[in-house]
Amino acid sequence: MMTSQEVLSMYESMVGLTEQMVAAASSSDWDRLVDLETRCAGCVEALRQNEAQIALNADSRLRKVEYIKRLLADDRKIRDLTMPWMAQLSAMISNTGTQRRLSSTYGVV
């Protein structure tokens, strides 16, 4: 079972990870982004399993809220940075599939 300080430390760690995720997405370092996302997911899972039993005092709740606001802001930045890349990747996959079907149907051009 986690203590209230451990819960807050976990949120703080997640903020650090999401800040690194923003930097990775900004530099198109997709492998690093995936690695950081996996680490962040581990933190989320640890909180999911342990946080419900922890009562936070008023100051701790305020800190938690601030961490969550920062996490949401970073998540928005990451989505803004990754959506164009995802659209481009989707188009490439679609184009490759179309090329494969055309090649299969009409032979190599």
C-alpha cells in the first residue's frame, strides 16, 4: 500500500515523464515517446491499484490537482504534435495497401 507522499511522488514522476514525452514528440523521437509512454502507463497502473485507499489532506489534494492539470496540458501538447504524424502514417499505410492491390490486380508496372 502506498502512502500519501508516495501517491504525490508518483504524480510528480508522471509530470516529468509527460514533459519528456512532449520533448520527444517535438523532435519526432517516436521510439523515445513510446518508451516514456510505457513508463507513464506503469505509474498509472500503480496508482490505479493503490490510490483509492489513500486519504489526502487538503494541501495534498491541491498538489494532486495541479499535477493533473499539468498532465492534461502535456497530453494536449503531445496529441497536437502526434496527430499530423499519425495522419501521415495512416496515409502511407493506406497508399501502400492500394499499391499492393493495384499490383496484384494489374501486375507490376
